Amino acid sequence: MRMQSLRNPLSRFREAITRERHSHTSQSHVTPIEPSDAIEILSCARRRWAVEYLADQPADDPVTISDLAEHVGAREADCSVKELSSKQRERVYVALYQTHLMTMNSIIDYDRDRGTITPTEAPEHLWNAYRAFQQSLNG
């Protein structure tokens, strides 16, 4: 019974990703997102908040790690970017730089040397699929 209850939400999540990927008329610009990559990326709150932020940014418009760290840090601390301490900002920046951005490499173009992330269209698709999955769990 437990395995069935786990399979059903995962199936719904895979379906949400597939629906979101195929909801656009031109498929040539859509980056495929493997369900296992999506699950790994969304399994961590910091990465979910990063995806949320990047989904709102224009595709192909670089974002600095500092800007992303501020957004993620503010979400984590439940405060505004202005209220975020330099220590909180630094802690998130280091985690993004050392771990999270490499995990998200399948949905972003990450230039570690320049400290920039260029979102593709994938963060928006992944965020929409995640929201659809959340709604399916809530009824």
C-alpha cells in the first residue's frame, strides 16, 4: 500500500512535467526535463526557491549568483531582501555556488567563472509543473 501511495504522486508529477512540456505550440525551443532531474532539483527548498525566481526571469537574460542568493536567502529567512543579513546572504551564496547550481545544471546555463546563471525556458516549465503537482495533491 505504501509503495502504491508513493507511485501515484510520482506518476502525477511526471504527467505534470509532460503536460507542461507539451503545452507549447513550438517544441523546438523546449528543453527536455527528465523526471529524475526534476525530482532531484525540487527535493530541496533552496533549489525550489531558485527555480521560482529563475522562472520569473526572461530566458537568456543572465542573473548573478548574488541576486539569486538574495532572493533564496530572503525566502528562507521569510524576510525582504533588504532585511537579509550579510551572513545569511553569504551562507546561501556559498551553498548555491558549491552545490545547488551544479544540481540544477540541466535547466540553466551556469557560468561558474563569471558567477552568472542564464535561465533557459526550463525553470518556468518546471515551476509550472511543480505548481500543477501541488494543486493535484490538494484536490
